[in-house]
Amino acid sequence: MKIAEVIQTADWKAEKHVPVINAPAQVKAGEKFSVKVCVGQEIAHPNTTEHHIRWIKLYFKPTNGKFVYEVASFEFNAHGESTDGANKGPVYTETDSQATVKLTASGTFIATAYCNIHGLWESSQEITVE
């Protein structure tokens, strides 16, 4: 079995588990810009002790490159856990994250997210470097 066989995809506007990448379609070579990634932009994903997004990873694959590069890894570790019981804790992390990036080549951002109940999900977005 390969990891690609268990990763799920869908349109993020209709599925709450798909990571959403918010980045410009075009940037200038070597200039800083922000890439935001989240889960549940259009349809809220639960953030409870029992059902939550554990992490999001952001990768970049240059158009003419063979390999992907890990850009960022975001962990979400608080989901209302408490010694008083599930969902009685004082803190919940939200699945909104941001990386500041500089590119020298066009390519594709790829995001993966892990739901503790529904597994791995991915999405991608192309970006052009001038």
C-alpha cells in the first residue's frame, strides 16, 4: 500500500476536512509573501476532544523539480481536554496558520491535514514566479 492510496481529496467549499491554501497566484522572485493554510474555511470542522484536526503540513514542488520541499508544519494540540473531562478544558487551538515564504521558481503548494477520525486529506494550489 502507498500513502497516496489513503489520502482523500475533495472541493474545500463542500468538504470540511480539506486543507485550504490561501496564497497569491503570482509573486515576484525573492520577495516575501504569506501563505495561509486552514481547515474548515467554508464549512466549520469540529474542534473537540473527540473530533479535531491534529496537524497541517505545507509543501512546495517546483514545476521543473523532482522533489517536494516541506515549507511548514503546524500542530494543534489543545482541543478542550481536561482532567475534568472531555471538552471541559480552558483552551482550544484553531486550525488557522500562516507561513512567510520566498520563492525563486514557479510550482505548486501542497497541503495535507490529519483529522483524528477521518484521516488524511490534501489539496494543492499552483503559483507562478515572475
